[in-house]
Amino acid sequence: MGTAYCFNFSFVFFLGYGFSLSDFVQIWSKKISIPEKDILSKLFTDSYFSKGVIKEGAECLGKKTLFEQFILQPLWDVHKSGLVDEDMEKLKAFADKMNIKIRSRRTMEAFDEFMRGWLPLTRACFRAAIGSSPSYQSFTHPRRLASLSLDENHSLYETVKACDSSATTVVFVAKILQYGETVLVMCRVLSGSIRKDDQLFLINNKHSNGTVLERPMVTISGVYLLMGREKIAVDRVVAGAVCAIEFSSEILATTLCSEAVSEGLVRVTHGAKPLVRVSVQPEGGLDELKSLRTALKQLSVLDSNIRVVEQENGELAMFAAGEVHLQKCLTDLYNMGQSNIKVSEPSVPFFETIISIPGLPNSSMQPVDCNIRSGAAKIKLRAAALPRELLEVLEKNEDILRDLREGKFTSAVKDLHKILLNDCVNWLKDLKGSFWSKQRTEQLRHFIDRIWAFGPPRARFNILFNATEDYDRPSIWEKGTSKLRCFDQSIIAGFDLAVGAGPLCEEPVWGTAIVVDEWTVKEVDDPTMAGALISGMKQACREAQKKHPLRLMAAMYKCIVQTNAQALGKVHTVLSQRRAKILNEDMNQASGLFVVEAHLPVIESFSFCEQLRKKTSGLSSGQLEFSHWEIIDEDPFWEPTTEDEVELYGVKGDAINRARVYMDAVRKRKGLLTDELIVINAEKQRTLKRNR
């Protein structure tokens, strides 16, 4: 065992006592004359005690294990006499053996008094704190080192692992706090020591290609230990300790070091994506705006899950991983002195996509013609959905797609090209009801070789194909020497605009291919033709997408709810109200609780845990973690057409179309037009006053 202390937290919470293994091992060691180490080593094995000897094979012989004999059986005997049988005499007998005096006359009160005297909670907690691993051993495990992006190739790996107070000083910044008018930085000293008036380098998080660059240097104005809400000034803090330091410059990195190393430390987090967006504005003037901008910049440095974007209109947008994370970020801003701010209602992004449905009319596969300036330029293209398997490959190789957009050619680019040539052809061919299913295998390989471009950063997983006969464009898979045709970048720019704002509610497009069949330009010398081509390409792509069934894609959480049998029905009620999809439901045999797994849309997750606790009276707890993006299987523009549909849903469709609700909400937020009727029945409206 890694530690000799184990707590049953249900006992600690409900009955007010706690115990460690040593409490029982010390008693039994004296009684059976076996060393404590031998008992501890066999305590959680298939061993039992018989005739003064610890033996193996308890399960085969139907014997109680050592843990049941030495710990569970004594606890059960005491609980049975005090809570079940209410046998006061037997309880006093137990107390006399343990040299504990009981003054209460009631059995229940006497049981509580005995347990608190025999196994006091304070002693158990104090022993656990003492028995924990020393602070200088906290970062010796590789997994703990990896949490700060440390591997064997990192320049600070051995320094942090050694945690020597006489070595190079390395400080990791975790949080910013404001005590009155003083701003303190909460940090941990990973190596060396830190004193007042020390000068340390502020190391950026990004790697600088192994070259030691000139780093900004900060002077430590004070070193403090935090005791609750009080700060105590100290002369020196050594490696392994958590402290607070004060200095006047801004926090633009999470690492302070006495040497100008090439790379700093970054806290690594998994499974979290910044999806929840709010707008943050100060209630004061420009001075407060500058202060808020600085605070948000520092917060994004300390928390890698936060993304801060300054819009063109000067609005500051903050993206967090979820509702709880958003509340934590706002609390951190308050602790940094930003209490006079306004925060908008949170919003969640969507993706837009097109799908292929077998049996649709051939009009969806027909190309779209776009004539610019009465035939001065012509674009002919079509849209097609991409298979899920292809998109998964692109998601795994997102860094390679970014390199291709930037014109970087590596060996990984060639590997991706081979994967697409070998597997992508079959995936495209198997997509029924699509444009690809009617193409020959050789033609599909030709399409992959002639990929024009991948999507922009906001909509990376879209592809622009070059299917023109008269434009032999250089391949993106190789560093070409031939020149591009004039206005080539205008076509790419129009494609980027089209997939960056889709036709439903101007959200980014996902999983869509644009195939350009024809592109001609007659007036090459016209300087205004570039803008016209961008506009025409964007509109043509949007019209081509509208020929296909349009769908929204929502971000999904993996939701795990633990509850007992009494509240299981209410848990299902809450999940169904939130449009969740139940994946699995099973009982944990150890705890007796039901574990329900579901997929919950992020847009429906606000106040979910609060509602869950209210509906189940605190008998349930939920955990949310980002899972994936999922297509909402509802047509936003669906209306009843057949007689059966009209009879079931009404003429206008009385059932709530969730995709339409999401789409209209996003369009309202962006100031776009909606089909919502403000006045429905206005026959009896009276605007004139009648005087009698």
C-alpha cells in the first residue's frame, strides 16, 4: 500500500468519526503477537487469521478475509450493539475494554460518545496529513511531471524532479489574488528558494526552438505565506512549499526561473474545450477597460482552457469550458480586483452541415452556375457531404491541415496524402445518395490529388476540390514551382467566407465539400474583379449547400449521474427534459448506487446540476465532460406535408422543432432576420378612442 491510512468517508460524514488502518493494526498486533508490517501487507489479500497464524486461501475455504476479521467485524459488533440491538450493557463492556468512559444514559448518545472517544476524527485526519508524502516528493512521479508538460527532453525536467532547495529556482504561478490594494501571485516553488528582492526571469510558455532568448526580468517585492485570508511575510520559501509573492509587472507567463531557459511550464488539461461564450465589459471608462483587458490576458495565461478574443467593435469575448468553469473564471476575475464588470448571457456555438439521404431527387447534385458582371467571369460548382470516417481522420491530423494552409511541407503531409488515397476513396464510394457514389474510383483518386484547399481555422474540416479541365493547379501535397492562375486566392477567400458562415444562422460549416467544375475569367486586368469573385464564390457555395438537407450540429457532454433507486425515476425525468440520450444504466455493486450514462447537449446543460439536486432532494450528483459534436436529426425548416403529418402535428406543426428553436435563437443574437410572427391575430385590434 502506498499509505497506511484509509478512511470511510460515509462514516466520517454521517457519524462524526474516522479511523486509519493503524488504529486497528496496533490493537491486533499486541493481541496476536504479529508485527504490524506483516498484518498491513496481508490486510487486503485473500488471507485469514486462524490459530495464531495468517494463512492464504480465505475465499476457497469460505473464511472471512483479514480485513473483515480485524476491521469490519469489530465495527459491526459495536454498531449492532449500539444502533440495532440498543444493548447498553454490551456497549459499556466494549467501552471498558478500550478504557473509555461513557456518561450518557441513552444508547444512541452513548454510542456516539464511545465512537468519538475510540476513533476521534481529528486524530485520524492529523495522522493522514502527517503520513502523506513530503512536498519535495510530489513531482517525482512521471505522470505528475507530465501534468506540467515536463518530459525527459525538457530543460527543467531533472531540476523539478530533484526538488532541491539549493538548485536553480523554478516557480510555477497558479493564481492571482488581490488583498486590498496589493496584488499577490499564488505559486509553488518547484526548485531552489525564493526571497524578497530576488530577480527572476519570466519564461514564456511557447518553445523558442532551443535558443535562449532575452527574457523579461521581475523583482520580487515580498514573499508571504497564506493562512486563510491572512498573509504572513516570511524571509525565505524553499522548494516544495506553496506561497504568495508580490511584484509590480504583469503576469504574462506561468514560470519564473533564475536562469533564462528556453521553455516554460504549462499545466496540461485533457477533455476540456472552450465552448461557452460570454461578453465581458467594464461599467466604467477606458481606464477600467484597459485594466479588464490586462486581467483577462493574465487569466488566459494561467488557465489554458480559457480563450479571450477582442472583437472588431472592441468587445471582449471570453470562452470557457462549461458553466462551472465560467463561474470559476468570473470568481478569479473578482479576486483580481475586477468587480465592476458586466457579463452577458452565456451562449454556445453550433456547426452547420449538409447530409446525404438516399432517394433524394437528382436536383441536389446539380451544379450551381454563377455569372459575374454579365459573363466577365463564370463559376460552376456543386456541394457534397463528406463521410464521417474521412472527417475523423482530418480531426486527428488538424496540425497537418494547419501546416498545409501555411505552405509547410513535412513528412506527415505525405503520410496524410497516402491515407486519403488508400482509404478515403472507399469511404467516398460507400456514401450512399451522394455525388461521390456515382463516380469511378480513378476519378475519386484524381479528386484527392487535386484538392484546392482545406477550410480556414474556424471551419477546418471542409474541402475545396478542383475539378476544372483547363486549370492544372499545382498540387497542395507538394511544393510546386509553377505559378497560380490569376485570382486563385480569390476563389479560396470566397470558399473560406462561405464555410465560415453557413446558410442557416451563419455558424461555421463542418464536413462539406465544394467541387469547382468550371472557372473562367475574361477581364484579367480588372483590379476590382478580385472582390467580385470573392463575393460570387461565397454566394455560389451557399446556394449549392441549400440544395441539400441542412442540419445543425451541437456540442455534446458525456453526462454521468450517480443516484439511488429512490430518485432514479426523477433523474430520467430531468435528462429527458434536457434532450439527453441515455447510453447505459447500471448498478455499482460496491456502493449500491445506480450509474446513468447519457449524452447531453451543451446548450441544454445550464443549471443542470442545480435542477438535478432540487428534483432529487440532493440524492443525485452529476458530472459533465465534453464528448463530441453530433448532428441534430431534425430539419429546421420541416413542415407537415402529407395528410397523416397534418393530422398528427397540425397545419403549422404544433410539435416543438428543437433545431428551429436553436437556429432562431442564434439568428436573434446575431441580429439576423427570423420568421417569427410578432402579431398573430390582429382582427380585434383597436387603435382609435371612441368618445361618447
